[in-house]
Amino acid sequence: MLYTPVAPDYIPAMNFTNPVLLAVASLIVCAVLFGFLARYFSPEARLERRRRRNSYPVVSKARRPMVRLNVRGKK
């Protein structure tokens, strides 16, 4: 009597055996996924990632003289 395997009035909160509920849930997941991927692969996002990647400071760990190509020396 202490252990009852199934409650007598058990109603599942979400029943995925129903194909309509499964279809609605999958459509919602697909819409969210599409919205995220469309924002990630948009041309503006690609340009922003390229701008951030090209604006990083150059760090050299080598213990040798650095070559600077855009420095004007004395004439």
C-alpha cells in the first residue's frame, strides 16, 4: 500500500503520441532554429565578423625584430 505504480487520475502534461502536437512542436523548433541561423548567416553578420576579425591587434610572441610595413623612415 505504500507504493502505487500509477496514480489513479494521472493525466500527462504533454502527450507526444499525438501527431498534431508533435507537428506543432517541431514547427516551433524549426522556426526558432531558422530565425537564429538566418540572423547568423545574414550579409550584415558576415561583415561584422570580418570587421571584428580584421580589427584585432597583432600580437607577436617571437623574440626577433618585427617588420613594420607601414612605417615611413627618415629620408
